[in-house]
Amino acid sequence: MMASDVPRCNTCGEQVGFDGNGNVFVACHECNFPVCKACVDYEIKEGKKACFRCATPYEDASTYDEAATEGSGGRNTMTTYISNEQNQADGVHARHISSVSTVDSEAYSESGSSLWKNRVESWRERKDKKKKHPTKVAKESKQVPEEQLMEEKPNGEILLPLSRVVPIARTKLTAYRIMIITRLVILVLFFHYRITNPVDSAFGLWLTSVICEIWFAMSWVLDQFPKWGPINREAFTDQLSLRFEREGEVSQLAAVDFFVSTVDPLKEPPLITANTVLSILAVDYPVDKVSCYVSDDGAAMLTFESLAETAEFARKWVPFCKKYEIEPRAPEFYFSQKIDYLKDKVQPSFVKERRSMKRDYEEFKVRVNGLVAKAQKTPEEGWTMADGTPWPGNNTRDHPGMIQVFLGNTGAHDMEGNELPRLVYVSREKRPGYPHHKKAGAENALVRVSAILTNAPYILNLDCDHYVNNSKAVREAMCFLMDPIVGRNVCFVQFPQRFDGIDKSDRYANRNIVFFDVNMKGLDGIQGPVYVGTGCVFNRQALYGYGPPSSPRVEPNTSSSSCCCPSKKTKQKDISEIKREDLDAAIFNLKELNDYDEYERSMLISQTSFEKTFGLSSVLIESTMMESGGIPDSANPSSLINEAIHVISCGYEEKTAWGKEIGWIYGSVTEDILTGFKMHCRGWRSIYCVPLRPAFKGSAPLNLSDRLHQVLRWALGSIEIFMSRHCPLWYGFGGGRLKWLQRLAYINTIIYPFTSLPLIAYCTLPAICLLTGKFIIPVLSNLASMLFLGLFMSIITVSVLELRWSGVSIEDWWRNEQFWVIGGVSAHLFAVFQGFLKVMGGIDTNFTVTAKSAEDGEFGELYAFKWTTLLIPPTSLIIINIVGVVAGFSDALNSGYEAWGPLFGKVFFAMWVILHLYPFLKGLMGRQNRTPTIVILWSVLLASVFSLVWVKIDPFVSKDDSKTLAQNCISIDC
């Protein structure tokens, strides 16, 4: 048997070798789990005498002493790290060396492949040592069944699970699923009736309505079936502490890097960003495990100075929060709470210290507001820093990269002498002619900087206006990510978005309750929720493009080789095919390096492969291979800042996989959907965590124009994904790791803007029917009436049952339905045209929003009016339908009793449109029922022109009917 055919040990990565009879060594004859003799002997010495996989007891240890093993074939042991100087010297030459076999690379001690094999082997040797260390039981347990783990744990309390799935009650879910199937059957019967019963007198109207209804049915299927198996989850933070924070020992909780991104401090107030940073620094988590990185993509000196003030105030605020366990830990929102702040507080000093802290915070606000006032007018010579030097970011489009460590690693402590978390300011380099990719590019810059400075295994990203509302939110996420069973394949834990400052009626559905409490729970029962851009804890390895540990490996394809083809060329072809086929699943999986032979492995671990993926930074590349995080041993602490500056240079990402296969993915303004989609295609799953106390809270646009502008941006991003290579309709089928229901959900996220076209046509039909006297439905028989009644009842019943298992209120559901129509006939419609212009013609059309004066008082912004083109289509629809209703009633009064029956269906149809657009109408009127003249003029003009053209053309009345009508008019005796 050839050495390449011998399986590799799942513990150390070496070949399992042979026994005394020359056969492949088998430790467990029950499941044939590949483990080498050395590892088995070690486990037996440690008292673990059962198979890793099936827990079957091993044979007597003496039987293994008689077996002889072969080692690892032709594999050579690599030397330790060479000096940093030699690394740099070799790295220059290695970029020009193509991938060669291991034997060839060892012949040249100065080659890049040898250098990187040394790095990888040394890293793996250290990793193996850590595995054998008794304090790293959590790492070792990933290969051991849960039952065996429970036997090895001395304390019964620690064995309890860190989380559990809370299934929906069977009675609720069964009835819900039955009604979904019932509604689907009724829809089939409904379309059979509609198609087989055309309306000849209004064929155009009938055909238009049928096409629209078919599209609506398809959209309902895409939205409904991903909610087939919703689940709830519960995290046990107490058990997390018992398992990883034992008394008298160093905390074993994983480190977390927080990302906060901001661009323009004049639009995103520095005080809001400061509150977000303060809430992060005060989280209930070990301070040495927390690092906060603030990305200033506008290179504003105002952001830099306000962050310096925030760091100084944090010395007082952080110990106060932890001493009295207050919530939330953002001072602006804590002091503005209208609750009894003395509840559950028993320390006499609390009131005095709270008053003192509130005074300190008000002084802090005054200082920050002073900086904002100073920044309103930029000096002609540009900004200068305190030492008199010019601010490097005076030109926001042409400036060097900047990094400043405010807290942590500098001896900074709070007022009580305790260590503070690390706080780092980052502004990436920008130069003309280089693409910067907006928020996605800024996030990727933070990924690289954090990998150099702290390299925490998990990353939590927040928008600058989303503060930590629950100080234990990170622990909630760790209950899933650090669970040895659940967390193996988890790429991220998504929290729902909750908002402050929204009016009680939530007129414009800012809370998105139906999406976060219904759709996301449904996805959690499949492959996990989608990434929504903020409030998400990532597994750093998933961001690096690696596949999950348990994903099926693509076997090397050697069947194409033949006796007439050179073996080396055949191997090279197979490897390239494997890389292409596995690209959708993962760039490469370091866990599988040992599953390839020496030639294949040398290609995967060559310096060229790493540089083409991660860029020209040896420290960054080595950090990507450290699953548990931490700074590489070879890194020089004194040069880490310079290395971090290097990885945020504007040209660093050129000819790398950043933004294409790793990190935040470029190509859409909704980079969040695209990034999560790529991870799910690689086989990862995500978790939806909904704590009792909301984890994070943010601010949402209150007025109508800002809300529509936000929806426009989301819809435009979906159009960009639809027209890209990452479209879920065709991307990711090769790996077969994206579940079908999950794919349906992603398809729904990219095609929903197109629903605006049939929706605006369908909302116009009632007015047309009322103005022309025609209708899209023929005279109904008893059977047809029952069919229509059954359809309406099934729609209502499915909605009620959905509200029942989700806990969503009827008001929230109705607001969601209303804004679905409002957004569909305005923002989504414009997004479709803007998306096609941008992708096909390269024309970037912006719909500007001009602010008007807002009224004072609570929710005053709700009544502020901002003119935008998006308001014209829905306003025109309202006017047309109101005119249609008036015209319909006028015609019925003139025609007599027989006309009232057909009028009922038409008026019901028109009122359905008006009721859905009612919040939009209230938004136009404002608090004092004032509508801007420009809106009235445009809407009346369009409605009048449309009505006059319609009367003139009269397209849905046949020529014969026109002639008959004319003859009848002539024959009238006046």
C-alpha cells in the first residue's frame, strides 16, 4: 500500500501508519475512526480509553505496544521560525516563485515555499502542544462526543448546555402549516378560474390583473415557505461563566473585537458615536478580552478629538457602570430614562455618585458640543493639531492612513486603578484613483488592523448609532459560539435591531417587527438568519473565507489521469479544478491540509497562495491561521503599528481576495446581505439570538422622506446583487451547501423590488375600473364566490396563526402591510430604474432629500417634511383612486339601482389601495394638515393628464361597442 493511501490522524495530522502485520493501523474497529498509535497511547495515558467518535472502549493498551507504525511517509519535519530579517528578505523574492512541490522547495533554503512551510509547520506544532495542555480542554473536546465529555467533567453544573432550542408549540405550528398548504391549494384553484374565465369586454385589464396576481403569488411562496419551521433559542450565561470563568483561574472566555464605523461627524453626531463607544467599553466582559476599533472614514479631526474626550470620560464612566450594574451603559440613554433609577439599588453611595456622574457627563457633553460648534467652519489653512502640526486628514479624499491607540496597552487605567479595554482610532488611507468601497472597505480595513493588533477570534460590528443596551449581550453570543457542539459551524450570531425614539403607532414601520420576529425566526430553523449590517458577532475564520470544520471535503479528482498523460501535469490540472470547485465553499481549509499529498499541500501553503488571498503582510497571514486568536509569536511588538498602517493602505487590496471572497463582500450597497450569503454558501450556519432585554438599540429615520430614502438604498442594493455574479438564482450551486429553503429566502431578498412594477399597476386598476365602468372579474357564480371567499379567509387565517406563534401584535402586522405598499410604489420602483441605469449604463442617479424645518416637541421629526421625488407616485395613486371612487358613485347615482352591485367590488378594490396608503397621506399632511404646493401640483398634473388621455384613448372598449354607442346617441330624440 502506498503511503499516500494511508489516512491521516484526525488529532495530530500525521499518517496513522501500519500495525505489526503491515496493515493500516486501526484504533477502533467499531467505527474505523482514523487515529495514529501515538495519539491513542497518549489518550490512554491520560485515562481516556474510549473512541473519540463512537465512545467504544479501546482494546488493551498492550496490543498497541506490539504495533509498529510508519510515521508520515515522505513528510519532513520543518525547522522553527527564522529571523525577522531573513523573513523580509525571502518574502521579496518569493513573490516571483511559482508553486512547486515540497521536494523542490526543500532544495532551496531561500525559497518562499520553504519559508511558508516553515511557518505553517511551526504554527501547527504549537497548536498541537496547546491541544495537549490541560488548560485547553475546550479545544480538545471538539473531537469528543458530548456523552464522553460529560463523564470527564467533575462538576455536574458545568456539564449543563450553554443554550437550547425552544421549539414552537406543536399545536400552533401544525395548524399554521396546514393553513399554508390550504392557501396554496386555493391559490391553484383560484388561478385556474381566473385564467379560464377571461373578461372579453376588458381583456387588457383582465390580463394585467392576472399577471400581477401570479407575481404576487410567487412572491408569497418565496416569503412564506422559509418560515415553515421557526424556532426560538435560549442562552444560559450562568453556565457560560461556570464553564469558562472558574474561581481562582484566568478567564477562558474568547476575546472580542468591536467595530464601530462612522463617516461624517456633522451627519452622525460625535456625541452619539461617543455613547456607543462608552457602552462598549463598559460591557460585562473581561477587560483584557475587549477591544474597540472606531473607523473614521471621513478622516475628520472632530471625530478624533471627540474620541480623545470619550477616552478620558471613560475612566470615570466604566467603573461607575460596573460598580452599580446599571443598564443601559450609554450615558445619554441611561440618564434620559423615565424610570425609577433607585429600583434594586441598595448601596447608600449610589445617589451621590449618580448625581456626580450626571454632572460629569453634562460637562463632557458641553466639551463635545464645543468641538462640534468649532468644526462648523473649516479654516482656510486647514485644521491643526494641539502640537501645531497640520491634521493629516485635511483633504478627506487624499490622506495617509492614521491609527491612534487611546486606551489599553499604554498603561491607561480608570479612576479606581483598574485596567480599561483597548480603544483604537483608525482612518484608512485614501488616494485619488483608488476604489474605497464605502462601508464594506472600511470594515475590511478594521478586520486587518485588528488582526495585527489584537486578533480576537470573534468580531462584533455596530453602526455608530447602535449602542449596547444589554451589557451581557456578548455573553449571550458566546453561549453559541463557544459551545463545542453548537458553535463548530456557526459563522455569526445575529441580534435583532431595536430602536429608540419611535412613536407608539410606528407609522412607517421603522421597527420592522414582522421581519425581525417572524422571518428571522423562520430562517433560524433552516440555516440561520441573514446578516443585517449591525448587531452581529462574527467568527473571524468565517470572514477569512474558510469553510466550517464539518463541511464535506472535495476529494482530489485523480480519475482523469491516464497512462498516456504525465502525472505531474494531470495533478496540476486536478488541483486547479479542485480550487475552482471549492471556491464557493471556501478559499481553502487549513484543517484539511493533511488530507492532500505533498505536492498538493505545497501548493496550498505556498507564500504565493497566501499573498494572493490576504495581501503582502506576513503578520496578517500568520494571524489568519490562529483560530484561537492572539498575536503571532514571530511578530515584533514595536513594529505592529507600522504593520497595521501598511494593511490599511489604499493599494493593499489590489490583486487579493479582499472584498471578493474574504471579508465584507463588495459589489452592492447592501454589503451585509452579500457577505452573509457567501458564508452560507460555504456551508456555515448562523444563529438568531433574541435576549429578553434587547442587546442593542439604535436610531431610525422618523419622517416619511428619510424612511423612503432608507428603503430606496436597501432596494438598490438588492438590484445590484440581482445583476451580479452573486445572484442567488445561480450562484453557489456547485458546493451544494446552501439549503433550498435558505436559497428561497435569499432569492426573495433580491427580487422583492421588482414587485413594485406589478404593484403599481395593480393599484391603478381600481381607478381605471371606476372611470371606465369595466371590471377585471366576470359575473361570479356561486362556486366562484365561494372560491374568492375561501382565498380571503385563508389569507386572514394564515396571518392570524403567524401572529399567534410569533407574538407580533395585529397593529405591527398591519403597519408592515401598509408600508409594504407604500415602499413598493415609491422607493422600490425608483430602485429598479436606478439599479438598471447604474449597472447597465454606469449612471449613478441620486435622489436628493432636502430638509425643511421640523416642529418642536416630542417626535417633532415625525412631522418634518422633506421633499423628494419618491413622493410623487404614491400621491398620484391616492388622487387617482379618490377621483375614481367619486366618479363611480356619481355614475351609480345616475344609472339607478342595478349599478350599485358592480360598484361594490370596484369601490372595495379602490378603498384597499387608499387604506394601505393612509400613513403616507398622513405623512404628507403633517401635524397641521399642510401639504407642500409642489407635491399637489405634480400629483394633480399627472392625475389630470392620465385621466384626459385615458378618456381620449378609451383602450378597453371595443370598436363595435363604440359604433353602437354612437348610433344610439344619434337616435336620441332631443
